[in-house]
Amino acid sequence: MIEDVLVPVDESPQSEAALQYALDEFPDASITALHVIRLPEGYWSAFSDSEQGLPGYDNAHSLARELLERAEQTAAEHGGNVDTAVATGDPGQEIVEYAIENDVDQIVMGSHGRKRASRLLFGSVAEKVVRNAPMTVVVVHDEE
């Protein structure tokens, strides 16, 4: 039985579809919406003592709060609720680490549906999670 579900959220319709799927398919589970703030690498990170000093950090946290509030509203519309969390770092790595550390039974996430060439150039968060997560990962693809 699935008791704990993790749903990574971002600004995409695929993320919204994943949350809808989790709420519909696992109405009795504890669902956590996680937003991962991707930290800048390279040049900017060399000049900052902490994450808070990086350019755009405050805006990224504001966006995270908005996305997680939206997830809470979506859950309430479905007659449920979600816990929320924010992590910083590489999204694929942070999602898997959060799931392991919090004993998540299943990850439900959206896929942006990039074509193979684009995925090779930019990577795929969903692909990283599927390859590295020790628990079941459901990838929801929304055509919007």
C-alpha cells in the first residue's frame, strides 16, 4: 500500500498533471509537494559565501512559495491536503535524496516530453530520478 507520495512541482502543466494524478490515485496517502530551486553553477557560485548570496535567490524562494501554495489549493479543491517542502541544488539529485531521507513509497512527477536530441543537450530531471530512485517513479506526461 502506498502511504507516502512525493510530487516534485515546478511551473509546468506537466507538474500540475502529476499532482492531479497523485491526488486522484492516492487519496489516502500522505502527499508532499517538493519544489527544488536550481542553484547557479560556475561563475556566480564562485563569488558567493552562501546560497542566499546568489543572484535571484530571493525571487526563487518567492516563486517556490507561490508554487507550493498553488499545490495546497489544488489539493484542497480535491478535498485533500499536501505537505510542502523546498530544497536547493540539482533537481534530479535533490528529489531522489528527499525521497530516500523521508521514506517515500512513490514519486509521481511530470515530464516535459523533450525529444531525444534536446534531452541529450539539457538532460532530463525525470530521467535522472527514474534511473536513481530506489522506489517506484510514475512519470505523467501532459500534452499541453
